[in-house]
Amino acid sequence: MHVILTAFRFFPRRAYSGRGDILPLMKILVLGSGVIGVTSAWYLARAGHEVTLVDRQPQPAMETSFANGGQVSWGAANPWAAPDMPRKALTWLLKRHSPLVLRPSLDPAMWAWLLQMLRNCTHARYLANKERQLRLARYSHARLIALRNETSLHYDQSTRGLLVLYRKASDLDIATREAQLLDRLGIAYRFLDRAACVAHEPALRDSQDKIVGGMLFPDDESGDCRRFTEELAARAQQQGVKFLASTTVIRLVADGARIAHIVTDRGDLTADTYILACGSYSPLLLKPLGVRLPVYPVKGYSLTVPITHDATALQGTLTDEAYKVVITRLGNRLRAAGTAELCGYDLTLRPARLATLAHVVRDLFPSVGNLAEAEPWAGLRPMTPDNPPVIGATPYENLFLNTGHGTLGWTMACGSGKLLADIVSGRAPEIDLDGLTLARFA
């Protein structure tokens, strides 16, 4: 990948805070070049800093951002740690096409994370985490729109909203009862009967007998996270951001209250400030420093199907509530994604999990394409036990975090990157950081 050698020709030697203070230009290393790392680098560079992205992969977006479900679901998304989750989890574990798979191991981190998640499955904590999640996701959506207008990025985006499909009347009734929370939070939605679902997505015509209705979130979006990340990385390089590819971070070395340097398989690297955006691998790098970050990998799967019959393919994105499977149109491809598998850092592609995705696609869009030609993928979502991410300061004064976004990394990326850049630059963040920092786990 072509690398611009310096940032100095593009930026002034000083950055400016929202208070008018003159801040020194910093040399910053961003560790991780998924969508979170790249958006962080973009906003840090725009703030006037000299930025280098470091990643073990040869290109950006090669891991968790590679083939996710594609939804920018700021309105429809809910915390996984919900009051009814323990009951649902027990039911799901007995199903053939279960949205949840637990592969028990002796890993104490898995059990500690599960216990913490269960502690968050109360009504009060669910409401608090929902508000925190929404605060960031709504802000991030606004930043995404601003960035798209500024850069004219194209990433197979759709602004047709997000449709949640219900196969059972009882699930639709539950959604109806819970809609008062959406009203209170100011989230736009519309309930659709079966005919209205088909009117919104005509490709559902042949499978409409499988559904009883739906819920449309008109302000949600979708798009190819990988393509977005690649294109934004290219724009960032044009702005002076360096990309140090195929470089594995081995450890962070502290000197007192500061990080002195990082050790990589290509030698030591130094900077004024370090940003840890390594997703599920972030806690492994923090543990030797004595920093406990309760982030655990939750594996998700996807199938990307070439569309051969356009008339039978949906135009936007939907969620099949019964299977917790997302299906998104990305140009001439259909992406189906889902499953929450707790199995540590194992990236094995298990046929049974892929079969669930294939089943849902075949059930709803039987003629869309040849599933035998679908591209399978699995990635590790970095989940916190309460679900909001962790952004900002650590006990080390020059080490900052941007990680733990779970299934909403794509949804929250632009907002998280802008917040992180403001924090590092000494600017006042544009939203309240309460409940979004490491402090809540103290």
C-alpha cells in the first residue's frame, strides 16, 4: 500500500482546542486499522496531529470490519444484556438454528465476562446502558452523514431504513409494548403489517406467509463497512496519515505513568500518544500493564451471496427477529450475518452456524442467488459485559482506548473516532462521556 511519508506538509504545527487554546502537534500511534482505528486516525489527523496506523494485516479492515452485517443501526439496536436475556439464552441453546452458542472452556475470562453480563440483565441497568449506547450511536450517525457529505465516500450505502421482521404474533406484541421506550428516547419507528413489509421490500412477496409484520426504523442505514474503511484509509493517507502494515504489536512498555514505546515484530516504535483500537485483542495488550478491560470476543458469522436475480433481492437491510440474522444488500451482493458464539479466539468456520444463515436466506429470498457460491466468514466482536464501548483515558497518561463496541462498531465508528480525537486534543467532547469510559469498571 502506498504510504505518504510525512504529515507536516498538510497540517500546521499546532492544533486548536474548542476553547481557543493552542495545543502542541503530537506524534500518535493508532494500534489497529479496523473501522474504529481508521476513523480515529482520520479525526486525529484532521485535528492536526501526525498519525501512524499500525496493524498486523497487510490492508485495513481485514479482521472484524471485513464482512459484518452492514447495518448502521443506531435506532434499532439494543443492549444484549437485557432483563429477558437469561430466559431467552436457555431457550436458544436448545435450538438447532440458535442465535447463541456457548462452547464452555476453562478460560476464567469467559466466565467472569458472563457473570458480569448477567449482572447487567436488570431493568435499571438495561435502561442505563440503552441510553449510553443510543447517545453515542445517534451522535455517530450524525458524524457519518457529515463525513459522507465532506468526502463523497461511496460504500454501497443505503438510506432506506432498517426493517425488523417478526414471524410470530407474540414477538410483534412484545415489540408493540416496548415501543413506549422508543417514544421516550425520540427514536423514529413505524409498525408495518405484512402487506406494508412487502411494499417496503417487494422481494419478500414470495415469502410473505412466513411473517406477520415488521417494525421499520426509517433513519437507520446500511453499507459495506470494509469498503468504507478502505476508502477512508486512502483519504487519510492523502491527508498525511502513515500506514505501517504487516506489523504485529507484541507489547506496550511503560515507564512510570507513561507508555515509553511499543514492541513489534519489526522493532520498537515510539510516539507522544498511543491509541489502542485492537478490538478483542485490546485486553491482552493491557493485562501486562495491570489494566483490566472486561472485553471478550463474541464470534459472529456471515455469508456473502452473489445476486443472480435482482428482482428477488431486497433493496436495503432487515433483521429476522426469530433467528437474530441480519440480511443486507451491498451492491450486487447479499450479506447474511448473525450468531453469537462464545469460544474464545477460535475463528473456525463451523458448518452448523453457516447453515443457519443459509437457511434464513433461502427461507426469505429463495431465488436470490446460488448459496453454494457464497463466501463464508467469521470475525470476533469485542464485547463489554454491559455493551457500550470503552473510549478515552487509561491509568497511563498517554494511552487511550477506543474499543469494546461489540456488534455496533460500524454503527458507532465515526462518533467514537471524533470523541477520541477531541479527548486526545484537549477539546470538550460534543456529547457526555458518562458510562462510555473505563471508569465505569473501576
